[in-house]
Amino acid sequence: MPSATEKMLEELRWKTSPAATALYVAACRASGVAATDGMLAAALATPADALIAEIDATGLPRTELLAEITSLAAEFENNRELVTRAAARLHAAPLSSPTATRIAGAVGELEAALGGEQPNLAEELAARVRPLREQWEARGPGMLREIGRLTDEAIVPSAAEIVIVLPYAGGRGLAHPRQNRITLEGVLVHPHPQLPEPLRIAWLLAQLNSDLPRYADALPPGRSAFAFAVALAPATLAAAQEVELATCDEPALGSAFEAWGLSGSLPADAPQRVFNWWNAWLDGAATWPVAVAALERLLA
């Protein structure tokens, strides 16, 4: 049942990060995300794969660790500290000094390769912020408030940060709940015109509180983030429809699953199942955590 109140995002910071760009490329490669920028992919393939190999040698989960390293890259200039902090966020055993040194070295090699390929990257990233920020400020805050109203007011974070990186996959992003931060490809045009980029931003921002105990405790371990990402897709479309940016129907939901990188982990009939679930949520009396748990079982 939708909430009767609205909560606002009080502070949203925008920044750029060449280091996060390099690590985001490695995170995409580790997750099997196809590149649309062939030159960037070719330039970073070897050092990115070398970094992935170093992580694999530790036995730590590559996708989770690379997501953490990417999320922290804009904060730490020292790569050894970056790697150590990221591993600690996974509650893993502390990395040995030689292991941390090897991974940090691989990170440095990856960043150097990106610098050689994109010597003016800092300026290019800065130029990509303004268009996205203007689009967001026009309708994004209202859309995010509507997502909270349609789901649960606690979904909306009070503060968040957006880190813009160079596009690798033609418009994607990562939500980092531990840091209340999202990594966003700074596309200059909408890769999916029927799904303007403010929708992706709202969808990612709405995931930042998915690690709250009231949500995470209602789902099987390791499934909370994905279940919330799926559940928030129809909520985002419904909010976008309210501000006249998109439509909320089954075909649009299928397009969103594809554009936002969810379709590969969902059954073929997921748009129909999830759209039916969404309509049941709007008419029901369950709480949002209970409803998302039901969706997770529906898709299992």
C-alpha cells in the first residue's frame, strides 16, 4: 500500500572521478557487461583483466569487491588504502600486506592505462555533469518523492552523491548503499529515449536505503539489493508517468529491465509477473518490505 507521506532528498552532491571511471570499467568486465565504447574497452582490457585476476587469487567475490573499490575510488588517492578499505567493507579477513600491494599495483596500472587513452578525461567528465544535472533538477526531485510515496517514505535517502564516470556500456550505473552514492555513466544523449536518464538516476538513488535492516532482514541474504532493484523499476516508471516523463505499463517495464541491466537475471515473463505484482501492491495492505519479499519469492 502506498505511503501517505512524502520524504525529500535534502542534499545531492555531484562529482567526477577518473579513478572511478577506470575501476568502473573493471567492474563491468567482471560482471560480463558488454562494452559499447570499443576503443575504451580495448585500451583497458589487459590491465582490467589483470586486476580481476589479482582479486580472484584472493578468493574474494570479484563483482562485490570491484563494486566497493569503485564506490570508494573518488574518496581515496592512495590505492593501497582504497583496496584495504574496500575489502574491509565486505567483512572479509584483512588482506595480507603483499596481497594488498599487488591489488593496489594493478589498480594503478589500470588508472595509468586510462590516463594514456584519455589524457583530458577530467575536463571531459566535468563537461558531462551539467546536462545530466539540469535534466535531473527539472523533474527528478519530484519523481523521487513520488517513488517514496508509492512505496515507503524510508526509501528516499536524506543525502546522496552521484559520481559521473565515462560511458562504457552506453548508459548504466551502480548503486552503493554503504556509501549513499551512485556511480553513473555520463551519457550526453538518452540511449533509450523512452526512458530518459533522470529515470535511471531516480531508480539508482531509490536503492540507496535498501540495506536498512527493515528491508534487508525481510529477504534472503544476498538477495536484498537485486530484489529492491527489480521492485523499484515499476515504482520509477509510475513516478515518471506522474511527471510526464514516461509511461508505466508492461512493455515499458520490459524496456526498463533491459536498459537498466536486470533482464539477464530475470525470467522471460518477468515484465508480466512484476507488473501484476505492482498492481497488487497498489491495491493491497502489505508493508513494502513484505511486498518485496513476496516479489523475490515470485521470481525465484
